[in-house]
Amino acid sequence: MSASLRRTAGGMSGEDCKTMASRREKVSATVVLTALIVGGISIPAQAAPPGAKITTVPDAGARPHTQAIPLLPTGRLATPPILPTTPIEFLTAQVDAATVESQVLAERINELQGLHEDCRLSLAWADHSWRQADEKLQLAKAKAAEAAAAAYRAAAELPPELRDGSVLRDLQLLIPQQRSAPLGESAAFELQRAEIAEQAARAALMKATEAEKTAAAELAAGIATLTQRDAARVLLQQRLDKLKSEDELRKERESEKLQNNYNVGQSNKGLMAHPNARKAVLYALEQLGKPYEFAEEGPETFDCSGLTQSAYRTGGVLLPRVSKDQYYAYRSKPVALDALLPGDLLFYARDPKDWRTIHHVMIYLGDGKVVHAPKRGDFVKISRVNLGAGNQVDFAVRIIDAVKVPAPTPTPTPTPTPTPTATPTVTPATPQP
């Protein structure tokens, strides 16, 4: 069976091969970048204009310019026109670039996990179908063998004078309609049909087996690459941390850990967040301080899209699992950055014109702040985003339609209490004698 499976596997279509080759090229590109980072080759990044960027990608330092990403898999490293001016800025740019790449790969692995699970289910169904077809084939073979044995027994019971071949042939010419009716029209037909069904089921099983192997290999390669990439990022982060004093780290973390006393009922242009969107915001705020963990959606650890999915589940909305799919599902409900309300989803993308490059999602809180799960080694926290000129936010959507701000209830005017009129005192007249 296994040898037959391997032989049929060689019949993969050209389109399947092209798809596999494309995926291998993507994985190769990620490995090249990892080698560059681990090997100590610096990847310069363009410095951001003062006040134009938020302080992280999503949270630590200026967002790297697209020229900071080297040409992959071949080509020279890009050199931006403006270089970081301090070692901390330089290392921060490298950490940011590695973080973005890890986030992109993490989102891809989420997709590969879903594809692999689909392939596993398809394989299980194909295996079940083949086993049923094989059982029917064995049953058909048994019936055919039984029919053949019955025919031999019937022939053996013929009188000796009819056993001569020429006599039998003459009789068969006289009654051709009954020549092979028991076997040809029943057992043999069922056997042929069972063989065809088993062959088709076996071919489907082989195809499903190869698809599952391919999906598993791609998933394993992606996870291995992410592990290498993240190890490189951790090394860069350690080098960056050594350049910062404990006092600087303490101040930075304290400034990032903001109070969660937000008014989720604030309004914008006569609208306020839907009550279910406010539920999502409150849920996300309750997760502050919980660790980031890739591919997790709670309750103790989260990645970026896992946090948004779990938050909106409390509001009765089931979002897709991957950040770019979350945007795509609500792409018809974009929100201008000057009209944001608590609960709106904000997205970062490598290419602001291509939603397919989205790699991070956050929940807007109001006052230019978001709650999100940024990256490995970090935790669910509140960060400030720049929504003005040169903003980093690439896409924004509203999951649940806003509601109008209710008109204020007028304060009733108190009814004045009338002052009672004093009753005059009548002095009785003294009678005259």
C-alpha cells in the first residue's frame, strides 16, 4: 500500500509544485534574514521625524523605514539616507525590524496551522472512505469467488454426456441470454464496480496524504524559522538592554504602564461606542499585564489577534483568528482616524496600501491610546499611538456600528412654593356700659 502511495504521489499537478516552490522561497527568505541578524550584520533604519512616530513597533522606538529591510533572498543591504544617531537608536531600529518580521511570520504560522488542520481532517475522511471502499471490494471478491465455485459445482453435477465441451458450446448457442447471467450480471459487475471505487478512494487517500505531509512540513519549517528569528531578536534585545541603565528601564516601563481608568463611553462627532464594543474594551483592559504568547487567545496569555478575538467574543462577535483576516472581514466599515471610538480596531501593515501585509492589530481606547499584546517577551498593555500627521496606523475599522449620543435629559424646573398670606388678627370690641 505504501509503495503504491509513493508511486501515485509522483503525479502531483504542476500548479501544486509551483505553490510548493513559492512557499519554499518565502521560507528561504526568512532564513536569510535570520542569518544576517544572528551574524551581526546591522540593518540600518531611517530615523523618524520628531513627533511623527509612536515609541515602539508596536512599542519600542521609531518604526523602521521600509528601506531598512534588506533585499531578499539576494541583493545588497539597503542604506537609508538618514542613520540613527545613537547606539540605542541603532539597536532599537534593529529590534523593531526583527519584531515586525517575527509578527509577519507568526501570522503566517496561524494560517498554516489552519491549513494543516484542514488537511488532517481531509486525510481522516479520505482514509475512512478508502477503508469503506476496500471492505466493499473484499466483499465483492468473496461473492465473485462464491459465484465461481457455484458454477464449477453446477458443471460437475451435469450428466457425463453434457460435460463434453462441444455439447456445452452448442447449448450455449441455443440459449445465449443465459450464458453467464449469474456471474456476469451480478457478482462480476459488482466486483468491477467495487474495484473502480476502491481505486478512486485510494487515489484520493494518496492525494490527501501528500497534502497533509506538505502542510505539516510547511508548518514545521515556519515554526523553526520563527524560533530562529525570535532567538535573533532576543539577542538583539539583550544587547539593547545592556546599553540602558536600570533607571532608564524603570522609567520607560513606568511610562508605558498607564492607568486603565478610561471612559469607554466617550463620544466623537455625536456618536458613541456600541455597548457590546464597550464590553470588548473592558475585557481587554482586564487582561493588562498578562504575557504575550504566540498563537494564544487566553485566558492567561494572548497574541495580538487572539486578544481582539477574545475581547469581541464577550460582545457577541466572532472575529477571524488572524489580524489581516479580521480587517478583511470588516473592510467595508473603515473609520477615519479623526472619528475613532473605543472598540475600533487599528492595524499596522508593512505596506499601507496592501491589507495583505497587515501584521498587528490593536483595540482603540480613546485619547490616542490603544490596548494590545505587542510581541514576545512583552505583555498586554496600553500604548499611545500617533493619529496626526505621519501617523503609523495603516488601517482602522469599526466592528459594531456606533450609536447616537442620547440627548441630555432636561432638568425639571422646580415649582415655586407659594408663601401663605398671614391671617389678620381681629381684636374683639369692648362693650360699652
